[in-house]
Amino acid sequence: MMLKTHHCGQLTKANIGETVVLNGWVQRRRDLGGVLFIDLRDRSGLVQIVFNPDFSGEALAIADRARNEYVLAVKGAVVERDAETVNTNLGTGEIEVRITEIEILNAAKNPPFFIEDGIEIDETLRLKHRYLDLRRPEMQKTLMLRSKAAKVFRDYLDENGFLDIETPILTKSTPEGARDYLVPSRVHPGEFFALPQSPQLFKQLLMVSGLERYYQIARCFRDEDLRADRQPEFTQVDIETSFMSQDQLLEMMEQLLVRLFRETIGVEVATPFQRLTYAEAMDKYGSDKPDLRFGLELSTVTDIVADSDVKVFNMIAKNGGIVKALNAKGCATWSRKELDDLQPFASRYGGKGLAWITVKEGEWKGPIVKFFKEEEIAALTERLNVEEGDLLIFSADKPKVVYDVLGNLRQKVGRDLGLIDDKAYKFLWVVDFPMFEYDEDEKRYAAMHHPFTRPNDEDLHLFDTDPGQMRAQAYDIVLNGYEVGGGSMRIYQREVQEKMFKALGFSPEEAKAEFGFLLEAFEYGTPPHGGMAYGLDRLIMLLAGRTNLRETIAFPKTASASDPLTDAPGAVSDKQLEELSIRVALKQPAAKA
Amino acid sequence: MMLKTHHCGQLTKANIGETVVLNGWVQRRRDLGGVLFIDLRDRSGLVQIVFNPDFSGEALAIADRARNEYVLAVKGAVVERDAETVNTNLGTGEIEVRITEIEILNAAKNPPFFIEDGIEIDETLRLKHRYLDLRRPEMQKTLMLRSKAAKVFRDYLDENGFLDIETPILTKSTPEGARDYLVPSRVHPGEFFALPQSPQLFKQLLMVSGLERYYQIARCFRDEDLRADRQPEFTQVDIETSFMSQDQLLEMMEQLLVRLFRETIGVEVATPFQRLTYAEAMDKYGSDKPDLRFGLELSTVTDIVADSDVKVFNMIAKNGGIVKALNAKGCATWSRKELDDLQPFASRYGGKGLAWITVKEGEWKGPIVKFFKEEEIAALTERLNVEEGDLLIFSADKPKVVYDVLGNLRQKVGRDLGLIDDKAYKFLWVVDFPMFEYDEDEKRYAAMHHPFTRPNDEDLHLFDTDPGQMRAQAYDIVLNGYEVGGGSMRIYQREVQEKMFKALGFSPEEAKAEFGFLLEAFEYGTPPHGGMAYGLDRLIMLLAGRTNLRETIAFPKTASASDPLTDAPGAVSDKQLEELSIRVALKQPAAKA
């Protein structure tokens, strides 16, 4: 077998005169008057190889049998192309290879779809033939980018003293968090392992172990109903450190991301990254993961409209609600239909409606304009920086609803107005998250991050008086409107941990039952520690400019958590189930009416 | 909080005069006449810190509260020790740190065992408090070595164009191989995922995809009864390449191992590695993973003894058996008991007995000596290089039994005679494995490696006539008697694959049912490919000079596949089982008599 001396896509004029051996796939073939041209493809790209009776001898007849996706080994001389046949679209377009020897290493059936970028075919078909889908250059480039990105993470973390440590995949089910994937134990009948939702507890134990700096590119598992940006198994770059402050860690993480973007896609990201507190982010953008590639900041106008004659504003302001406005610059030209569409848009995010005002030829128009007093209009003009051609959109409701509605509307308007630069990468740290969310159903506080998150030192006294106001040493890293990572400094002092459990409504006994081994570990000399985790799949999606997580994973699952290629999950034998001491217990289908 | 400026174990005379902040754990404390000495430990090592009323002020009183494993932050000046107090056992033994400020970052209960190397306590206790066990320097060094080793693998493979690609953990149960761990699917009631025993099928699919060079440090799972060197989840460095010959791949892998040993433990391994065919290895060492740190080669003497008056040799030689001998140099001094112990030793490996001859003062002694003719003794003397003081041990049986008995005896004698250099690393490639083993129970051939292993080209014609004689393009890498990796070139031609399945007794329909998606993939232009996998846990064990796989894994499972730390596996709620459409079905305990 002739083995490659060069990669197809890397031949240039510098190779002219060399005899090379290439191995690759037939991308396409053209027979021009007895001369056969084949575009030969490997993962590096394409090159044109030529079979001509003048120099190819028997090789021409053999090559003539080759069809698309045949695997060839060829030998020949690199020559310059005639000026008129130079292909400037192709890196190798200035040369071609005149073949003197060929082996057909393998034949191929005609593939069910073309091996080329930008195909628009059913994704299930692509997944069923993933081995062909992955031949397409855009898929190969994404997987190469992913490999490179993982390497950059590892190099940087290794250089900074982080140890790559593996934690178990077969571990224990925990009552907190999302739904676990379970694995029946054969040796311990009736007991189950769980696949980890994250290595959180193990990485904290590694800090208790004094290993000081840990990382792992870790597979995690959540048995949740899937959305476009969720997978049952996903990968996170998991990091934990002892003896560092939050500021030190965030600066180190910024340099990591700078290097990641430089070495994978050649983009220089500016530091330091902008930081917003959670409260600021919600106030200005209605979101804790705002897209900062454009402005369109929201304004609070509760104070201005509270006493206006717009009854709904008036009423909401008096009942603890807020009124906020988005000035959609230049959108006064929206059609009636576009304005009407604001109502269903608001409903989608739980809002009851949106009020709007257009500013055309100096005049304010819209259903609520007549209720405003002159000084209110003046105040709004100043607060919202109102100019000719603007469209003002108001939302009044409980804060959470107002944020959701206007935050999403801001994103839509930004996109519609073409304010988003696809080439821009705007990082943002969101810090000072609340420690607790109030669970209306259960009438108790729940941890917004997790029960081991450390409060801001200056808020510690609020445990007993006003937990809802406590801020956490928790942080998210946001890129272009996507949360790509997050973490927190952890509680390491027993008395703080006890207060935390108390605030969450746990009795000491319950805390012990749920987190016993970690609490016990914490008693043997736990260092101050904290960390974070990046969602690798999502980061790669953004780096590669893709919009679907499945494009970043070699063998992903469908939205119904199955794999059309291997047909997983599947039936297993009774013997297997018996060995595991379990039985399938299908629910009875509901009787038909 | 005072954050470290230096690592404890890295302070030297070069730091004298500097003010440093250290963070670490109290290894031990001594109070000498009101002056407090503490050995402070972090992952880099120990340093002595000193609290003295002369310079420590309040810090002394605070430090006095600290006990073993308390976590401290201290600040002080690095000073030279008095000549008489220099500790040459300690890297930092020429200096000490005079503390002026201290914070007790955390208290600690008295740990259940000492945090020091070489403790001899119950392993379950160590695993239950793994976070303390991992504080011990030898455990930390092993995990650092493991992290470094993974990095070397990655760097080398990355430099050689291998892409780091993740393959699924939730995949499909396959009927071949060991027992699968199963994961019930919630979305597809009654169906199951399986955890992968290796990424074998996926890495071959990646070759079909044209990604050309793949690697992954992959978690693999086997639900088998455990031995000391098995874990239910284990890690392999998984590698696959297209368009390379076996020789090219093995040479590349040798350079990888050279680099691994150089960069982790500073050992220069000589290349090229010795290669033995499977047949040679069995013949000379009775093992396909011989320890080549010592000689003691076996000799076949069937031809010499076949016509002797030793009836059992005679009979076995005539019935297709073999007679082999080990010359245990200098062991003529063995006691009668030692010689008697040879019989139970042989039994352990399936042998019926061993014959022995001692050579003392020029005389051959032993039960069988009298049956040998003079020319037979002469021939044995030459073949076995018999000298004064030797002990000759003979085994006669079916080849497999003789190999097992004498191969293991050779290892025991080599160890007993002190022939094994613990500092030596002897690599060996074993090549040309048989394609098939004959399964006596099922009266059919079974694949020795797996059904996708390519035969040696010159043996292809034996498919139809004598499959038992076919050799495979399969190879194992052996280090000091341990198989640390293995692999094969794969079948990529349809007609060869069909012959393989036929030889294994599959009908075309059965082959399709078992390996359908891979066979289908093979029809779309499969390149020649092959690869290998290293057992990372075992390699680390050998690099670290440990004898137990569990010492190389941060959070291992016990021999009963459980984790005393998290208490996994454990019970789960009825709701969880109901969501998964399964029920526990415990076997009835057998009624007592």
C-alpha cells in the first residue's frame, strides 16, 4: 500500500517538482476528452489530481473505475497549473498532481447526501450516517477547533499549576439538582449508581485533600427534557482552586479566555472584561446574561409614571411593581402589525401587555400618550433620550416579568435593527448574584447557585435578618448573550455552612442526611476554595459560529435522547436484567375512549 | 485573608531575607521552651515556621491554638537556620520562616490516621476518608504524576496530528465482550443505554469519517468481578489512525513511550523495543507478556525426551503434547520442601506435576534421572546449558498448560533469585498474535483480539483451509511482565470482513444483526486504519512504582465495586424508578435447610 507523504490540502507551489504520495477520498471527477480530473480530499482539504494517457499509463484505466467517495492512494509529480486553469478559490489551486501510480484502497456506495458544506437535509439522516456527515469540511473544522480548544485549556491550566484529576462516573444519586441517570448495581442488588451532573462534590473534596488546583474536562449527565442547546451528556471544563481570591481567579480566567480565542480563531479579546452586578445587569438589560454587542439599555421610569393618569402604571407602581421602558431607536416606522405583535411577544414571557409610543415629526403618538402630563413627557424625554423617529415600549409588572419581557424584546430589536456585529466577542462577568431565590410554592428560600456558595463577607450579618438581600460570591461569564460558564467561592467555615442550611430550612439532621460525607470532610481542615466550570459544547458553538450544540459533538443525541446511528438506547436481554435484579415495568397506556 | 506568595516546599536559601505569605496545613508542632515550631505542609512539601515571643507578638498565642491539620495563613521572613538545626532530610531544611502574622483559616478534628507516607491501615478506612488519604505525600505525588503523564500523552499525540475527540458514554449494549453497565432510558421506556467497554466502534467510525488521526483519554466500563488490578471504571488512552502501516504506528508509539518515561520519571528508555512474535514469546517465556528484566528462558525438549524411558514424557509427546524445561540456575540447593512445593504450584496453573533434576557435585539427582539414557543426558546438558548447581524443572502436557505452568514458575524463580532489577523498564512488542482461538465448548473459532482485526496479508489464503494457523496484525505492548496496551490494524475490505464473519460461524444475517451500522459504514469508502489503547491506570501504577491500581485513582471503587466515601451505590426513590419504568426484582434468598 502506498502511504501518504503529504496532505492533499497543504500542497502549494513550493512543492512543484516533488513526487508525492497522497491518500484520500474522491470528492468529484471530471472526464475532459480522455483526461481525468479528480478532486482528492483528506481532512486538510482538496487537491486536483490528473490522469492523462501521456503520463498515467495503466493508472488512468484504474482511476476511471473510481466514483465519489472511493478511497485512493496515488503517486505523482506536483506541477504548476496553466495560468488559465488556476483556481483561486482553492488553497492548492495553483498546482495539480500528475498521477503515475494508483491503488484503489476501497470502493464506496453512492452516499445518501453530498459531502459538502451547507447541505440542508434532515438532521436525523445526517445523524444516522454521522460517519459521512463528519466528512463534510465544516464538521471536520469544528471538531479540529474543539480538539484545539481543549488543548489550549489544558496547556494554560497546566502551566498555572492545575492538576488534571479524574473523578468517578459511577457515583451516588443526590436529591438536589436535575434528574439523575441511574445505573443498577449487580453486586449490590436493589442499589444504584448515578452518573454525575457535575464533579462538584469531588472537586471540593480534592480541595479538602490539599491538591490545591484541580481541573478536568469532565463528562456530565442530566436526564432532562432536551432543548436545542441541551444534551443528555455534555462536557464541562471544571476548575477548582484553593487559596485564591475571587478577583485573582477571575483575572486568571480572563487570561485563559484571551488565550483560547487567540489560539483557536485568532481573535484578540480585550481585558479586563466588563463586570456588572446581577442587579445592574437586570436593571440595564433585563437579563443576567445580556448581549453587550449592542446598547439599547432599558430605563426604569417607575418614579416618573407612578402618579400619571395611566391607570395600570399607577396601580402597579403602588403595588410593588415597576415600569421600565425600551427606546427602540428609529423604530417609529414600525407597521401597525409589528406594533400589534408586541402583545403576543409579551405574553410569551409572562407579560400582560406592552404600551408603545412613536415619535414622528415631533409628535408623540400611541394609545397612552393622552394620559401623560406635560412634565411627565419632559421627564421621559430626558430619561429615555427621546429623539425623532424613536419607538418607546413600556412594560409594567412584577420586576421578574418586566425583566423577562423587555430583556427579550431588547434582544429581538437589536437583532432586527442589525445592531449585532457577528464578528464581535463581548465578554461580561456578572457578579454579586443573590444568595437565595424565594420559592413561592414551597414558601422557603432556595440557593440560587448551590448550598455551598459563599456569601459576600459584608452580607454575612443578613443571614438572620434578611437572607433575600444577601449577595453571593458567585459569578457567571457571559459571551454575546450566552452564559458560557459560572462558579463561586465556596463556604469553608462550619458555622457559615450551618447558617446556610438553616436559611434553606434544613434541620441539622437533614443537612447531615443529605450532605453528610462532605460536611464530615469539612471538619478536617478545609482551605478557602472556589472554582468555576465552562460549558465546552456551548463555547465551541460560539467559537465555530454555529447555532446548534449538536454540530459541536461528534456523536450527539437527538432531542429525544437517542442516537439514530447506533440505535441507542435499545432492548437488552432478560438475562442482563435478571443479573441486575431489575425488571421493566411499563406504565399501562391510558384506555382509549 | 492572607494569600500565599510562595509554596511551602519550594523555599530555599535563595529566599533568605524575603517576606513571604504561606498557606498550608499543620503537619506537626513542637513547643520548645515557649518557642513554637510548626512544620507547615502544602502540596509542594514542608517548611518549618517559627513563633517566638521575640518577633511573633500576638501571632504566637494564636498559633498556640493550632493543632494537626489546622489550615493556616502565615506571614514572615525567611531566615537561615543555625548550622546545628539544619535538616538535610528536607528540601527546605536550610531555612525557616519567622512568623509575624497568622490567621487560622480553619480548624481540624484529629484525623483518623496520620498524614504521612507508608501508613499500614485498613484500606476501607483510607477510602472512607479519601480526602485525608489524598493529603499524604505519596498519594499527591502519584496524582501529580498521573496529571503529568496525561499531559505528555496529549502533547505528543497533538504534535503528531491526532485530534482529541470525545465519544459517547451513553451508548448501546453489544453482545460481545464483557458484561455491560446499563442505564435505563426514561424517554424510551423499557430501553437501555450501555456504558462503553471501549470506544472501539466509534473510533473506527471516526476513521470512516476521514478524521484520520484520533485520540481520547477515555473512561471505559466493565461490570466484571474485580481483581486487584481491575476497576469497574478505568481509563484508557485510546488511539486510532488511518493510512499508516503497523510498523509506522509502532515506531511512533515507541517514541511516545520514550517521551512519557523521560518527562514523568526521568528514565531514558532504549529504542527500538524488542519484538517477539506470539509464538516466540510462548516458546521462550511461556507467556504473551513476559518480564524481560531477566533471562531464564524455557527450552523445548520434546524431541530429546520423546523416546526416553520416562513414560509420561513419552506418552505426552506421542499425543501432541510438549515437554519443556526451565533451568533454574544455581537452585540445586533447594530444600526438599521447596521441591515438593512445585507440585501444588503446577496444579494452580492446571498442570499435573513437575519433574525435577538437581546437579550437585557433577551428579544428576532426582526421581526421573534413572530413566534417561546417556545420550539423552548429553543432549539435555547441551540444550539446557546445564552446569554445576543447576535445578532442571520439566513440564509435560498440552502446550497451553506447559506455558502457563513454566511461564509462572519462571517469574517466581526470577523473583526468588533476585534477578529482577526494580529500576529497569523493559518494553516488548508481542506481534503476530493468532487470529483465532478454538473454543472447545462451542466447537468454533473465536476472535482472539476482535472480529475487526486484520490478518497478516500472507495468511489471507488460510481463511478457507486452516484458520487456526492465521496470524493477526495485532500487537501488545508489554512492560516488565504487564500488558500495558494493545491494538491491531483493522479489516477495511468488505470481502475480508465477510470471510472473517464466516470463519467465526456467523451467517451474513447474523453479522448484520450484530454489527449492522458498522458494516454499513464500511461500505462508504473506508480507509485502511488501525490503532491501539493503553491502560492508563496500570501504566501509572508502573511509573509510580505502586502495586495496586487503586493507588493511582483519586476516588477508586473497592473490590465489591462500591465507594465507602460517598456510599455509592445506594438506594433511590420509588419515584425515580417509576420515571424510568423499572422495578427492583430481588432474587429470593435460598430457603435455609
